[in-house]
Amino acid sequence: MSNHAQKIIDVLNEMFPDAKAELDFTNNFELLIAVVLSAQTTDVGVNKVTPVLFQKYSTPEKMMHAPIEDLENILKSIGLYKNKAKNIKALSKILYEQHDSKVPSDRQALEALPGVGRKTTNVVISNAFNIPAFAVDTHVERVSKRLGIANTNDNVITVEKKLMEYFDKKHWLKLHHQMIFFGRYHCKAQKPNCAACPLFDICTYDKK
């Protein structure tokens, strides 16, 4: 692992020693649903709707039988709520019928669920099962490119691959949360805090 990689780890360990998922959940099913709901929506927005959702529909069996109108009503404050309501109802049915109401740890099985893509799968397997993975959201993608880990024209799959090559596997679980925090609260899309950035010297951001 390069000196740059170690410096990034050291800095992020100091800045965000306790970084973790900011979605509220108490079990793997709630985690999966919350991550599906978080697409193109803030974690804060998701956390506002899930208490009611999980109180009413706490298991895959209950969720699969939920009236779609009620799901839409609960989720209406978040983006793409109609499609998300349909997806969480459908994936709950699959969990109940094919996986004994348990969230699978297998990547292929997860990605076969409605509304679940690679990023969601990476979040679930890392948070629920401690399987090392790098979930590349907009924050991780932006930070990776600004720090020169990835190129500006790389897609998310390429960024993920480069992150896994750049950092030792033992750091992935914690580091992907730390990079989210770094991008969300420090290296923002607009007006990043470059003046106080401890990684300024290795940053490639052209507007710094």
C-alpha cells in the first residue's frame, strides 16, 4: 500500500474515528429496506419515514402484504417513493418465499432483489455481515477522484475497483464510511473546505 494511501487512512482515522452508517435500523431487514429507500434521497429523509414504516411492517411477511397505497403514503416525502414502495413490497415477498424471511449474504442473491444494485449490496454485506466491500456513492466517488485514486471520467464500477486495489482489504469496512463522512461534511461537492483540509497536498481538485 502506498504512502498516499496510508496518509489518507491516518487522516480519516483522526477526523472520523467512529464513522458508521447514518441510517437508522435495528436488524438486517430494516437495513436492507433503509438502503433501498436511500437512493437519490438523504439519510436524514429516510430516517424520518422508517420509524412508521418499520412499526407497521416489521417483517418481510408483513411488508409483502402491505397495501401499496399505504406504503406510498408513508414514503411520499422521499424521492421516487412510488417506485420504492413497489420495490420494497416485491423484495419482501422474495425474502419471505425464497430466503426464509432472512436477508441473504450472497451478492448474487441480493442483486437479484428489486431495487437492489451493486452499491446497495455493498452497503448491506459490509454493514450486516462484515464482508469487506466498497460502496461507491456520490461522496465516495467525488473524494476518490479528487484525491487521485480514480480518474475524473471513471464510472462507479471502475472507481470501486481502483479503491479495492489502492487500499488493503482490512481497511475497507471502516474506510468506506469515513470517505462518505469526508465527502458529506468536508470535501463537499460545492464549496469544499480546502483551506482546512489535511489532505490538501495530495488533492488533485482543479478548483482548490
